[in-house]
Amino acid sequence: MPSMYRATVPVMIRGLKILTTLLDKGEAHAAAAGQDPAALLAASLAPDMLTLTGQIQRVSDTAKAAIGRLTDIIPPPMPDDEVTFADLKARLAKTIAFLDSVDEDAFDGSKKREVTLKAGAFEAKMSGEDCLLGFALPNFYFHLVTAYAILRHQGVAVGKLDYLGPLG
């Protein structure tokens, strides 16, 4: 396995940049179709799922929280108050800046560091490596691919290569 730094920071920055490009395409689609951008941001795949805006917020939160849990660095708070494409892209840019500011040395010992995940009454303790591989990365990609799927479902011309982003 690559280092914990390499498995988080560059991977998540790449995903956030791809997501920014997907949002650019969504915004351009709404403008070209004469669609209210707010309607696209409010779209979801199912009534019990988060909207496109919510998916972007969770991608950001997941990236920040993963770094925080693995390094004991407190991530910057970001209230969920985004209402435009510009707001969401600014949030992604702030998240990228935070991730980019984390030094590789901050991950020393993170593989074995005990991490506690809490959600309501649920609580799980695991190693940093197990948290990254079993929760943080799957959760990050779940919200990223769901944002992609919402855009695609709403008629935005995005395909697999847009999701994968630049290679090499």
C-alpha cells in the first residue's frame, strides 16, 4: 500500500479537481439549456438521497475529516450554506487548499493511530489504515460518483472519461 499521505491527499485533491470540472460542465449545461441552475443543484437520484449540493458538501467534508482523523489536524469548518455553482466550486477550492497545506510528515503513525467514527448512537473504533480503506475512501468516492450520476441523470453531457479525469 502507498503511504497514508499518498493514499489520501493527492488522491482526494485529484477527485476534488475532477468534481470541479464536472460542476463546470453542469453549470454550462444549465446555461445552454436555459435551465435554472438552482434546479440542477437541487436534483437527486432518489427522494431519500442528498441533492447535488449535498453530495458536493459531503465530498468536501469526507476529505477534510479523513485528514483530520489521520493527522489530528483540525480541518477548517465550512457551513453548508452553498446555493450556487460558484459557491460549491469555492468550497471545493478551499478544501483543496486545506489538503494541499498538510505536510506529509503529519501522517507519521497514522496507519496504526486509533480512529473513532461516531454518528448518533453509532460508534466504531479502528486503525487509521482501516478507517481510510474501509470508510473514508469508499465514502469519498460514493459522494463523488453520486454527484457525477446526478449530473448525468439530469442530461449533462458527461461520460466515464470525465469521471476518471486526466490520466498520467
